Amino acid sequence: MITGIDYYKKKWHIASDNAIKPGLKAIEQALEELGNPEKGQNFIHIAGTNGKGSTATFIAAILMEHGKTVGNFFSPAIEDVHDQIQIDRQPATAEDFDAAFEQLSKIQTPLTDFELLTAAAFLIFNKNKPDYVIIEAGMGGRFDSTNVITPLISVIPSIALEHTNFLGETIEEIAWHKAGIIKRGKPITIGALPEAAEKVICTIVDEMAAEIIKSNELFEGQLQLKGSHQKVNAKLAFITTKKLLGFQFKEQLAIKGLGVAKIPFRFEELFPDVIFDGAHNEASIDALVQTVKETYPDREIHVVMGLLKDKDHEKILRKLETISDHFTFLDFDNDRALPAKTLFSKNRSKIKTIQNHYDILPVTSKEEVTIVTGSLYLLAILRKQNYSMFELHKPD
């Protein structure tokens, strides 16, 4: 589900579906019809389980401090489809989308929604000509529709079990998919990966005669994004950009860029003691739990959450139950949403309730910190509603 794309599909009479269909044949044919707008751009390609969005944001911030213009392609949306394609951290305009979809309306190749959006991104970046374009893979890497580019450098921040129905049920299988973004003779930077995953990556690096640069250190400077995992992402971005820019790289500019980088829904305090975090799988929930422990060691925690059906909700609940005994579960408008009653029935906390996203969440305790998490789609819905659910939390 790509929020807002139906408006442009309807306006320009384009038929596509929201199915997930891994493979490059359709997107390659469509781009050829469009004149291959993906050619001739300076790409950074990022794949991985967690940390893609944060690492992309850090890289963009460093490049912009060096005076470069930067395009970003993210998924999923924070609010709607416009913020998935950005130029210098600003969402693509309606005019940009209209120009792209007008061209897309003339091609014959049928595409999925994500393939359509990927093609639109290439058209918008081709039109705006930023110095660098950071592309985040949607799912996997090898057969993801973004994998039609030849990047200057590739990045894999992390690898964990995810999308097992598409990518395989082992770390090795998933790593093979992620490693598909490695291109012949081009460098790749990686974060701290499981040993089995790193072995797969290194094998493919050798096959592709590529260079691998490993980063498992923490960035020591100040960051606005909280959590030790963000220090890992920041260091990876630092090393990646240093390799990318070569002699143009200035350490002080990089440190400044990392220090000002922000991203919505990354442990973001939207109201006093109300934190929104886009953790949505086991690994990102682990990072969230650790950040909560570091940031609020002596506070009671109230978890507000909704999840998609393809997540291991019982394991996620067990992890969140280590920091909270108070849960509120939400139903939200998404075909893939897991019913709140399922989460309620599997939760072991003493205090729990179900509310839909039209309810106003009351303040239950001045001492509690509320963490809203589980799905970026849920967080995007709440943002679009101007966080009306948290009306009683808003300061006077």
C-alpha cells in the first residue's frame, strides 16, 4: 500500500496493482520505453533489514554539508507518496509527480505500484539532476525493482530474518538477496552483520571483484537521533561518504552533517513524553528496547502499537514486555494490518486495551512515557490525522 499513489494513477489513467512481484524484467522494459532515465546518475544503493532509512539520511546530510545536492528514494512513506522521493530533504512536488506520471501513462509495460513509483523516482531525479541520488531498496535487493542501477557504492547496514515468504527462511538466503546490489568492481560498505551473512557477502564480493569496507564502530560525536544503533549507522554513513568523496571529503563537515540529521519516527518525541518510533521487526524492536532502557531507565513505559500480519508478533510482544506492563493495541486502515484483538490475546501484560485510531488516548499517568511503535504505516496514519488521538497529551 503506497499512500497517495492512487491519485496519480487515476488522474493519468494508469493501471497497476499493489502485489509484490520480485523480478527486474518489467521495470527494465518500462525504463527502456521511458528512455532509460536511470542512466548517467551518481547512485548510492542501500539494502538491508534495518538502518536503511537512517543511514541514507546520514549520508545525505554529510553530502549536503559538502555543498552537494542530493536525491533520496525512501520506503515506506512518512505521510504520503511525495515524501518517498526527495530532493535536498524536500518532498517531490505535485508538479514533479504529474510530469513523471504523464510519461508513465504512455508506456505499455504493466507494472506493480512499487515498480511504478520506482520508475517515477528515476524520472524525477533525471529531471532535477541532483549531484548524488541515494536509493533505498524496497525488499531484498537482488530482485527488487531498484536494482537496475549501477551505483558508485553500495551499502548494507544490517541483515536479519525478514520477508521469509519471499526472501527465504535462513540468514544465508536473505544475505544472498541483499548481496544482489553489489556491482562488479564497485565498493560496498557493510555494518556489523551476522557471521553467516557476512560470509555470503564476502563470497559475492570476491565473485564481483569488488572492494568491501567493514564498519562496526560507534560514531563518537553528537547526534539528534537517539540510540546506540544510530551511532552505528552514523559511523557507517561516515565511512561510506569518505570512500565516495575521496579527497573532497572533509571530516568536520561530515561531523556537522551527522549532528544535524533528523528523520521522522526514529525515536521522535512529538509531544512531551510521547515517542514515535518506526520499529517494526525483531531487530528494530531490539534497538528500540535498548534505546528506551538507555533513555528512560527509571520511568514507567506505556506501549501503543499496531503491526502488519507478516511480522512475528509474539516475539515482538515478548521483547516489548521486558520494558512495559501497559499496552494499547490499535486497528488501522491497511489491508496487511494484524487485528488488534490478536495482539491483545497474545499479550501477557497486566494492563491492556484495544482502541481504534479515531479514539483519543487519555493521559493515564504523569509518570509514564508513551512509546508508539510497530508499523510505519500506522505512524503515517496518525501523522495524517494530525495526531488527534493524542489530543490530551498536547501541551497547553
